[in-house]
Amino acid sequence: MQALDNVVVLDLTHHIVGPYATKLMADFGADVIKVEKPGGDIARQLGPFQGNEPNPEKSGLFFYLNCNKRSAVLDLRTAAGREALACLARRADIVVENFAPGTLERLGVGYDFFKTAKPVLPLVSISNFGQTGPYRDYKATELVMYGFAGEMYSMGLTEREPVKMAGTAALLESGAATSVAIMGALFASKRHGIGQHVDVAISETHFGGVDRRHATAIAYQFSGRKTVRVASAAGGLPQGIYPCADGYVDFTNAGLYPERVDDMLDHPDWNQDPRFQDPIQRLDPFVVEEWNAYFLGWMLERTKRDVWAEARRAKLLCGPLFTVEDMFTDDHFRGRGFWTSIDHPDLGRVEMPGRPLLMGKGGWALRRPAPRLGQHTEEVLREAGVADAVIAGVLGKEVAR
Amino acid sequence: MNPKPLEGIRVVDLCVVWAGPFATMLLGDLGAEVIKPENPHVWQPMTRGAMARPPKILLDRSIAWAGALPDNELTPRPWDHSPTFVSLYRNKRSFTVDLRRPDGMDILRRLVAVSDVVYENNATGTMEKLGITYDSLREANPRIIMVRVPAYGSTGPYYNARALGVHLEAVMGHTLLRGYDDADPSANTAIYSGDYLAGAQGAFAVMTALWHRDRTGEGQLIEIGQAENAAAMFTQAIMDYSLNRNVQSAIGNRDVNGRFPCGVYPAKSPGTSETMDDHWVSIHVETDEQWRAFAAAIGSPAWAADPRFATNDGRAEHFREIDAHIADFTREREDYDVMHLLQAAGVACAPVLEASRMFDDPHLRARDFFKRQTQQTAGTHEYVGPLFKFGETPIEFYQPPVMFGEHNDYVYREVLKVSDQEFESLRAAGHIATEYDPSIP
């Protein structure tokens, strides 16, 4: 038994934010019926592709985001498509969508459509800037969104342009936040019988996000102070990112624990200099520079893994800068069973990150690979009791597989 | 008024720093009652600020989000005003108890007995030293759900590594995957996206476990190995390695899917980056059609008609040349003007907004996003609003950022039903306080 295996999610989302949110539901047991438009989720067009050859069944991004889901292709511009959707809605527990605001209403399948199908059915709508307001129809990509709503302004070097996170990290953050909204809406429906429309603006999941943005806003409200764009560059004793024999290592707040630093270094003579121990002199940039010169010597004699092992022993806040390869092959995560794999008819055996967290009961499971486009159209429509004539209409419209 | 989604659920918040408190904040927003036990005799250096009683110069010198004070004045209760704490402690209650002593642990046991969830994200070993384990909590309440957030999980060679979000992200590849493509990785700012992901998924996990408990009556232990949890954010890089053994590296502000142009460009600025008045605008063109719309929107300059730029492959090859042209266009224009101009043409564009400027944004005002809250000692300020707008069960800020020990009376007398006599003896024993012990710096 999985915790959510009595939940049916009617998933009208595409790209990254919505699919990541519903992936979490699916991974913990929910039956996620992924409704794709003819042609499929745009993420099928986005890489990385196996062999770098674009192919809608070979996107690593799509694969990761859509395992454990079933795919049904519906053309919501047709009466058959909308009728099939109504049937799916009646046996669903929640609907999630991320079309541009107003799109579902124009197709005649807005919140009222779902409310009519089933009054307690919540609809979670995800959009860039929300369902209302002057930017309602504005476009955003990960860069544009994170620059506007996340704390990107203060990332990078003071004399250069702000620089964002890697890949589409900000969208995956918003996907995780959206899973919270989905579960909240499910609880309101199941426990209190309340159906409702939930407006998730990706921008607002960042304005209110824990990664500095909310705090920079409060800091300004309190004091008028703004947060400067500064790098983590080695600040001493140690603090920041330092080179070592085979890469880099990051330290934070080690200066708060001079005795632990001395322990990590194995008590070298140079570190016993009274100036390095005196709390006031330790603030002197020249003293810091001198200390860093000694410390760099120590660092450059060691690999990132060696440095981290010493830092762990001394209980310092520290992390080596791993490449994806370092991380992928690392014994710790391998030993914990973090990686998982599953067969796919087009990709073969695919290895990927497994459980995002461990639940003692009803936890994560990989039950099926990402679906081929429309692989389950007929199956899910029959389960939902859709009339034969409607199914025929839907399949007739569908790109033949 | 409708009940909130999690009305009736009580969460004990034994959290520190960011990842845990973000999870419990989301649960509080959805209506759970979140109660934070705090110890007046122990200072945790990254939750209510660096020090209990910091010298003002330390705060003035620290980055604004860590050290800014209401009206730039050091109050007698700086622990109530650390911006990072304040940003995570609305809709929560605080009471004090010294968990290092048996009578304090007895109070926790009594609280757990009438709670649903215990959430902790302390350094590995901290809870064990206090004697708090899943088994001990289950003795107090067989239906309890406990969430633990060890940085690298509770097993394996790194089980006891200390880490903030920035460190475990480094291990999961983020620090080498982000940042300028032409600078040393030390040019990267310390960020904490792993705390965002783990916090959000922690709230999700709690609700999933509550769902399971509603069905089966069973509580459980949840472990979020925060590093493993963060991996999802780097999906493209991980899957590229998995499928192709390709090791990705930093590409600055460019698009991981290679659609050009995509970047951050200078806008007309009232000041410099030294005064934090430099303005920038981000622009991302995703298709050839959008490229043509973009060129028309900026007045069809001759350079943009260059046939080399007509296709994405051509723009990818010549992106630095294109970026220089775009910067020439944006440099003398207001960032908001560029946004409205390009958005009207269907091109993704927005200012890179320094935090103070969001309070002037007309869209956020139109959505009534900000919430005014009054904290007794900090005064009245505008706060960033909730993450979601629920139509029938709106998220409200019913409790302003909580002050240390603010709910001692409520928790001891109403929740735990202690007698007046017991309350007085707990107070005399130093459990009940509204300030940190004077010996703590």
C-alpha cells in the first residue's frame, strides 16, 4: 500500500512545474492521469535526449518528471474530448492545470465545468503571475521568473550582472511548492467537503520562498537596507569557496569555531599565532589574508574528498564542489540506494534519482516508466466509463500510434 | 468561515535555521497549529540570529537579510527581529522549556501526546543527545508522525556531516553547475535552494503521512536526506549524465535547452551596484517566431535582420554578438518599459527585481499580495504574502512572527492544562521565560 493510492489526479499540466508536483503525487501512489494535447507535453521536445537526438519518447527531462503516470491524449477543442474529460473529472479527486490563464475557460472547461462534474473537486491552476492582475498574460521562462521573483538580484559579483541558478531549478522549487497546495486542496475537500479553485502563481511561490527572498524583503521593510550582490569568495578563517588539489571546497561560519578549525588542520604551528586566535585581530583583513595564505597551502595538498573528511571529523559546515559525475558515482548515495532504474521501450534501462524522501509506511515506489504519448488513452477512458461512441471519437481524433 | 485544510492538526516545531521552519510555516499557513518549544538556556546560532545579544556593529556589517534591525536600532530583544527568523515564523506559537532536564522532557512528552507531528532538522546527533527519538515519541503518542531532515541521510559515510543548504547543494553539483561561464566558481554567492526544496517537500510529506494515517491509523517516521532531496532541481544535468555520460558545467544565464537569446541585460539605472540601485532586465526568446516579434518590437534595427540570426542555430552560434546589440538597446531604457514592450510582443521579459522594488510593483498591488502585520516589539510592516491563493480557504496571517515565549500561557495552561502551582514551579525552575538567560551572549 502507498499513502496516496486512493487518490486520482486529473493532470492537465505540461512542461516542468505542474508535472513535478504531480510526479510527487504519483511517486507516493496516486493514480495520475496525464492528459496531453495532440502532439504531447512540450517537455517531450526538451532535452537532454538520449544520444542528443530530439525524440518525443527519449527526453530525459520528460522521463524523470512523468514516471508513474498514465498518458491520455484528449483534444479539448472537440466535444468528444470535453465529454471524456468530464467523465475523468467525475472519478478524480483533484484537477491540476497550467494553461495560460483564461485558456480553459475559452475551451469551456474552466472551474465551473469541473464544479458541475463534481462539486467537491478542487482545481489547482498554476500560472506565471496568477489568474488575475496586469501581468496575468505575461510570459516567463525560468530565467525571467527567477530574476523577477527569486533572489537573483543579489547573486554573482558586485561589478557584474546578476546570475541565476542552474538548469530550471527555480521551476522545480515551484513544483515542490505546488505539491503542498495540491495536498492542502485535497485535505479541504476530503476532510471538510470544500471544493475550490486554487491560484498558484509561480512568481508568488518565489517571493515568499525561503531561499533569501522573503528575508531580503523583510530586511528592507525593517531597516531600509538592501542586500548587496556579493560572491562567496574566500573570506578567511575559513569562509567561502577555496581551491584544493582537485577542485574546490565551500566553508561557512567556520570562524565561529576556531577550535574546530584547529582540529581540522591537526593543530599546525602556524595556526597557533596569537593574532589568529584573538577575536578582534581576526577581523583584520591583513590577518585574514595571511591566514588564508597558510590555509591555501593546506588545501592545495589535499583533494576535495580529503578536505571534507577532515571537516566532517571536526564538525565544520563544509561541502566539496562535486561534478554531476562525482555525485552520480559517489558511494554514499549508491550505498543508501538513492539511485533507481527502470526499463522503457524506447530508452532501454534508465537510471535516475529515486526517492526524494523515505517514509516508513506507504512510501515512494517506482511502478512504471514515463508513458509514451497517448499510451493509456483507451484504458483510462474505459475505466472512467466513457461511452464507446465518445471513445471512438477521441481515438479517431488522436494521432495514430 | 470555512475550516482551514489542516485545522485540528498540531505540529511540534523542533526546527532550526531554514529547511525545517519553511515546512512548518507552510503547514501553519494551511491551518495547522504549529508550536515551537524554545530553550531559554541554549542558543542555536542560526535560527533567531547569530547571537542572542549581538554587538550592533556585527549586525550592521552583516548582509542585510541576516542582520537588518527594525529602524536600525538594537532592541533588548534582537532574537525577535532576525529577518530570516521573522520570515519563517508567522502563524506559529512559541513557548519555552529546557529540554535538557527531565521535567522539561516531561513537558515535551505531554505536548507530543496531544500533537500529530514532530518536525526536526537539527545536526545529526542533537536529538539523540536529548533523548528524543522516534521510539521515545511513539511511546508518548503511538500515532505520531516524526519528520527528520539529516543533511545526507541517517546512514552512509556522510551521515554526520554538518551542512547548510549551500553545502549539500555543492555536493549535489549545483555550485559547479551555476554561475558565470567565464569565472572561477568562487564567484558564486551562497544560496539555499536545497532548503526551499526540502522545506516544501517536507510539508508535502507530512500531509502524505497524515493522509496515510487517516486511512490506517498509523503514524510513522519520515527521513528527508536533504542532499538526495535536492537532486531533483538538477534534473537536466543528472539525466544528461545518466543517458549520455555528459558532464554539464556552468552556462551563466543561458538556457539549458539552448534557446537564444537568453540573458540578463543592463537597464537604465538610478545608481550603481554599490548602492544596490543597478537595474537589469532578463529576456528570453524561445522560438524563431518570437525572435521576429522581438526584432519588430525593438524597432526592426538593421543588425536584427542579419540572416545569420534568423534561426536558433544561428543565434546560438552568434549569441555574444546578439547580446551586445541587445544590451545597447536596453541600456538607456527603464527595465519596466522594456518588459511591457516585449511582453506586448509575446516575449518573456521582466526586470531583475531587487527585493525592495517589489513593494512598488503594480501587479503585486493589484493582487493584494502584501500583508500588513504588527509585531509587538518590531512595529507594523508590510510582509510578503502567502505562496498560494485558495478560493474558499484563504491563507491568513493570523499570528504575526512569533516572539520568544509569546505563548507560554497558552501552551502550558490551555494545551497542557498545567495547574497554577505547576506553572509557578516550572517558572521558578527556569523553564518558563520570555527572554534568553542573561549569561548567553
